[in-house]
Amino acid sequence: MIIKVDNTNINRFEQLYCAEHVFGSRSLTALAAYGTEHDVHKFWIITENDRDVAALHLNGQVLTVIKENMIGTEDIISLTKEFEIHEIDSDWDLCEKLHALLGGFTESSYYMVYNGGSVDGDFDDIKPADLQDVYSVLQQSHEYYRTHLKYEPWASHLESCIKTGRTEVYQLERDGKPVGTGSIISQDDSHAAIAAVAVIPEYRLKGLGSYITNFLVKEILKKGKTPCLISGYDEVAELYKKIDFITVGRWGELYI
């Protein structure tokens, strides 16, 4: 059964999202930013046998599903058809199961957590970001950002999340200009998720991606939380392993 999240059951929703700390904390951040009555961001709980088994967050046409154990797919398929959902993000076993039923294609990434010690360094050339500068860096850094990001909705969403205190965006400056960026994109009580670490092409192969990530790790450790992230690509996971991240799960995206 699908239950809409409202002020009477937010705690149940939050408890379900403790099962996973990247997609989970992003959805908790969105809930804090937008509340339960929003046109674009919608939130549900799925129950089976009178038990809460999954928490769902719909952002436009992207559905995030967080659950601890394998669940049925009927309710998710129903929502997919009702809201014309084009992407479902969840752990890999559910992603594969939905792929067999809905078709489309899948991509997968590693879920990683930091397993190192404290981080030294002053990082004086990294500062809170100007979103226009960050957008420019992202546009220069990767084809994905050029094809998937439009400034106004991207900036508006980030500004809403930053106001919750759960999101922090930074930029790295060298030679008097912004050349890299990275974010603590979301956080819950125990973990904080790193995302969108990027460096413009002419400053690559200088260790700046690791430098930005180490800065973000240091900031998260100061909060007494565990840094975590989704690797994006397997090759990127190998780079994160070099700075003390370990893989602890496989997460998927189903594109319908």
C-alpha cells in the first residue's frame, strides 16, 4: 500500500531513509527544503503486511526508492505509470527487478564510504561558491552537465537545499579564477554525501579532484559524520579508493 507523507508520518519516512545515506539524505534534504505539499517533490511510504518497507521520493520524473530488503514492485510500477516516471534510482537488486518488468536500460555505480583518518591541510583556495561560477565549471567539465543542467532550475533547487543547512557548495580558485567545485550535497544525522566534484579540463591531472574531495571529507569529519558518495563510474571508484574510500554496495539507475 502507498501512503502519502504528511506531518503525521514524517518520522516513519525518516526512519526508512536511514537504510541508505546518499539517495536517502538527498531525499531528506528535499523534504526539509520543500515540505510535503509541493508540485514537483512528492514523498510516499510503502507498507507491506502492516510494516513500513520503503520510502519514495519523486522529483519531477525521477523516482528514488530506499528500502532495506527486497520488496514487491506493484506499487512502484503503479506510480511509474501514473506520473510518467522516466528514471528510478535504487539499490541494484531492485533496479534489475524493475528493469525486467519495465524495460529501458540501466546504469550502476558503487556506493562508497570514507574509511580513513583525519585530513590535514588548510585548503585556503577553496571557499563557499558563487553558483554562476560553479555552473560554468560544471559546464566545462563534463558532457553530462552540458546536456542535463539548465541554470535556473538547478540553481533554484540548490538555493532551497542550502537554506536547510544540509547542503554546502564550494569552489576551488587558481590563477584568479574558479577551476573546480565540489559539494556536500546532503546529510542526515550520521552521514554526509559528497557530489559534483569537477575540475575544468586545463587543470586536470594535477590532483585537484582529490584535493577538493579531501577538503569536503575534512569538513564532514568536523561535523562528526561519515563521508559517503556514489562513484558515478567504476573508474572513478578506483580514484576514490586511493583517498581511503571503500565500496560497500552497488546502486542503480533505471531509465525507462
